[in-house]
Amino acid sequence: LGVTAVGVNAFWGRRGLTDIVIPSSVTEIGENAFRSCSDFTSVTIPENVVKISSDAFIFCGSVTIYCEAINAPKDFDHNWNGGNPVVWDCENNDKDVNGYVYTVVGALKYVIKDGKAEVYASISTASGEINIPAAIAYKGQKYSVTGIRSISAGGITSVTIPDSIKSISASVFAGCKSLISVSIGSGVTDIVYGAFACGNLESITVAENNSVYTSKDGILYNKAKTEILRVPNGIKGDIAIPESITSLEWNSFQGCTRVTGITIPRSVTKISQTAFHNCVSLERITVAADNPEYKSENNCLLTKDGKTLVLGCVNSVIPSEVTKIGDSAFSGAARFVTVTIPNGITELGHYAFGECEGLTSVTIPSSVKLINANAFFCCSGLKEIVYSGTKAQWDDVIKNADWDFGTRNFPVRCTDGDITKNERTE
């Protein structure tokens, strides 16, 4: 009679399994039977299979499931396929319910619809250099490759995007932990925020005839080279911003954990509050003396009048003229353990110390009158605030809603005793 069932957990987590033949004698596939078989690219379910339990094909990478049945039998669990695409009546049809055809060419899986193809996913074993073709062939017909949905294999080191692709979506390279370089063709006119969130990426290169973007030394700019759009997270050392740049947008350097120094020219007159978020290794901040909006002192980025600290780093010594620690000035500074805010500061901005997860103690002077929302956002390690005034003075400090969001119930150590952070003494 042969095998009649694939049992519960039968192939769970089996790496290296790219194809499997399920014999026609099988009538049932158990729960989690092929769960996490991440190297799967396709599997065919014989028509005799009348029952498939939950999560049988969940977390199976870029698998396409081909079923000989015309539609789902009543004993197929609602989540039997784990969200993977299914082609019914596969002996007479090659499209899923949404009209997509799936095919694997080399290290990439594609979807085809309306005469065009998109990169659907990379196979899990993909590695090294990936050159996306401008077109692929399927059943004797050529299809232009116009988009990328996901490329995520951990072994991929470089990706070349052809001129036929117009846009790059957010998180498209998520999981590419070894990705070092990306080359962008002339046709790309839309790059969504978060497209290059890869920790080891060192270089983004753009075709010279691209009408919207350009690049230099691995950094992505707008075509006029007035904005830095993305500094790859893997870039190391000191960066001198070109004289043509006028603004640093809100994610320009975000997550650049290996950048140690920044030199800002006179041309930069706008800096987003999160432009340098999570630049945990930043040690040096220098601004051209003739910049009309900003200046630097003691490794601090300041407004020109010196009153607001725009950006700090691990070597910052806050000048005495500063009265406000600006929005996100130290956000993501993971190396901070203790912080002493100098006397004379009157305001802590939104997210001023947000996500400083290593921070355990903060000393706040009695000169502080306002703590804005999320000033200590998710400072989960914060154990105390040492306040240089009395309990009554702490009561009088204006603390906007969620100033302490994501922190524990730590004490505030005042000159006349301790209270919990939101306790009133009245």
C-alpha cells in the first residue's frame, strides 16, 4: 500500500531539503510536518491528500505549493500552508489565486503577472554576488524584471539591480547579514526609507545616468547632491560631509554604529533630529566656523547661539552656555552608563536620551524646569535619577506625558530624601 501519512513534525527543521516527492499513496500530512524546511522551493501535493493539519508548511522560506486538487478539501486546516503561495489544479494551471506564476531562476525566485516579473525572494542557500537580470524567460517567453519584493539570504555579499527596476522597497534586503555592496541601475526612481537596513553594508553605488540619485564613496545622495539620503551602516571611521550638502535628513546616518567622526561644512543648514540616531561610536563632531546655523564645541553640535545642544557623542562636554538638550540629542547612545547634566540646563527635549538602554543613573540639576515627552524613552536600565534640588522642587518640574516611557519605577534622590519618580509630595 505504501506510505499513507506524513506524520506530525516528520521533517521539522530539515535543512538542505530543496525538493521532496510526496507519493500518491499519501492521504494525510500532519501538523508541523515540514515546518521550518527553509531550503524548500517547491512541493507538489497529490490529489489523494484529503487532510493537512495546521502549520504543515510554515516557515518554509520561499516555497511554492502545487496542489493537484482543484481547490482545498474540507479537512485542510485554515493555516495548513503557513502563508505560502498555493497553485491549485497544478496539472492544468500554473497560477495561484491572485494570478501569479512562480519560477526559480538561479538563486532567485520570481513572480510573473501581466507580462512582467518581480523578484519574489532569494533561495535560502543563495550566496556571493547576485546579479538580477533585466529579463527572465518562462515557457519560451521573456518577461522584464521590474521589481524586488525580498532578497534575504544571509550569504549574499553583493547585489546588482538592473535598469529595468524602478523602485526599492523598505526592508527589501532584511536578513542579508553579509551584504557589503549594492549597485543601483539607471531606472530606479524611488527608494523607500529602510531599504538598506543592513548592518554590514559598506557601499551603495548608483549608475551615472540615473536621473534621481547619485553616489560617492559608497554614500547615497539625491541627484543634485544637496541631501545625504543614506550612509550605509557598515561604513567606518570619520566622514567629511561634502560642501554641496544643505540638509541631513532624518535617517541619513541612522544606525551607523562604526562612524567615529563627523565634519559638517558651512552649507548644511538643516539637520533632522534623528539624522544621527544610534551612532554609538561617534567621538568627534566638528562644524565649519562659518556655518550660519550650527557650531561645534567640546565635541557637541550646537545651534549657532550656543543655547541648544543638537547632537552629543561619547566625548561631549556640554558647554556652560547651553540651556536645552535638544530633541534626540543623545538618542540611541548605547555606551552611556551614567550622565551628569550640568547646572544651567533648563529643558530636556523629546527623546533627548531615548533608547540609551545602558544608562543606569542620571544626575539632573535643579535648573531643569521642563522634561519633554519620551525624554528617557525605553531607558530600560535606568535605576535612579539624582536630583540636585528638594522633593518640592522636583514636584514643580514640568514633566510631559510619557517622559519616562519604558523605564522601571526608579527612585529620584533629592537633597531632602528619596521619592519614586512620579510621586507627589503634596
